[in-house]
Amino acid sequence: MFVDSHCHLEMEEYDADRDAVIARAVASGVSYMLTVATEERYFSKAVEIAGANERVYAAIGVHPHNAADYSEALEKRIRGYLDHPKVVGYGEIGLDFYRNYSPKEAQMEAFERQIALAREARLPIIIHSRNARAETMEVLKRAAIEGHPTIIHCYSYDVDTARKVLDMGIFLSIPGTVTYKNSGLAEVLQHVPLERLLSETDAPFLSPSPHRGKRNEPANVVRVVEEIATIRRKDPEEIGAMLTETFTSLFLKRKAAGSGEASGLGPPP
């Protein structure tokens, strides 16, 4: 039992074989996939994919690369998706000062506005933070994020930062980079309670070793969990079950409770 808590099945890289990619994940033991739409052109597509596949759920939000596009009109369109039964998260949102595809000021404003929208919608927040550790922490502190389910996806910072965000109640999602030499994630994983972790691929990006350099896909989350299990000296199936329970509690059970309906949100047959 495994979960890919963050992938991008709506991206063009899967247009030729999306159904086969999902089938391979299921055959590998992946119970759930969360496809995360990062800009407006992907929103409908991600929701449609989730609606057509019982094991796929969706999150939508404006990525920091596209923060300059955020507007009142776009926010209104986003609101139209948030009550959909298969939309279970808000993101990925945040700050990226490595690429700086959008101005810093635009990123900060879009980040704070979307945190407020996610909280209003009672959806877990999925955060992208790259080369923006201090600024991300500042925004989260100003937002008083404690008590609202929040995940830093593709965690890449150090142990000290991990401790600080854990103290704020935030969860860490671990991608395929955990299999790379010198990623630093082995040390981080020694200090993070297992119940505060999620597993992800960020597919089609960040394929784990030995698939590095190739298109990533959700089936490879098994390799991520195996590496986490090796670092923590646990059985991969045990780790996989724990991470699956965390995912269902954060996303699926919360959505079902918020809507008052369980239809379409239970475990797959």
C-alpha cells in the first residue's frame, strides 16, 4: 500500500500514455495519487483526470512561477473548483527564488492570498519553497498556520528548518531526491516522526535512482518509500501503510467530513 501525494498527471508528458501510467502505479501497489495542477490551463484537466480515475485525486493552485498571473478574476475561477468532491488540496503555492519566473513581490502576494483562500475552503495547503526558506517561514508565521493542515512538498531544506516547521505542525513530503547522494534527506529523516511524513514523486520530474534522467511516474513512489524504510530501518510495507494513513487523514477523510459525504472518497476496492 503506497501513496504518491504529489504528481502532475495533467502535464503534456503523459498525454500519450496517461492511462497506462496510472495502471502501472496501481499494479505496483499505489493506492492513491494526488495530481497537482499548478496553473490555470491545467485546472480542468486535473479535475477531469481525477473524476475518471477512482485512485486519483486533485489539488489546484497557482505555482510561484505563475504568481504574476494571479488576479481577482483567476481567484474567482479557482473558487469554482474547490467544492468538487475530488479536489482535496490547495496547491502547490509558495515561493521560488531560484528561478524567479515571477517577481518576488508578486510571489509573496499570491502566496498570502492563496493561503487565505485555502483556509476559507478548509483544504490542506501544499507548499513549494525553493531558495526561499526565511521568506517562507515569515509568511507562514504571519498567517498563523498552526492548526491548519499544511505540507511542504519536495522538502529540500536542512534538519534545523525541519524542526522549525514541525513545531508549526507542518508535514514534510519526501520525493525521489532521497535516493540521490548528498541530498541531505537521510539526516532529515532521522529527526522527523514518521507520522509527519508523506511520500511523493513530483512526476514527471525528479525520478529516483536508478531511473534518474528518465520521465518519472507515480509507480516510482515505491522506490521512494523503500529508501525511507532503509534509512529508518523499517519494513517498506510498514512505512507505506503509515504514509497512506497520513495521506487519507490529511486529504480524503478531511474532505469527506467537510462535505458531509463519503461518496468517491473511500478506499479503492
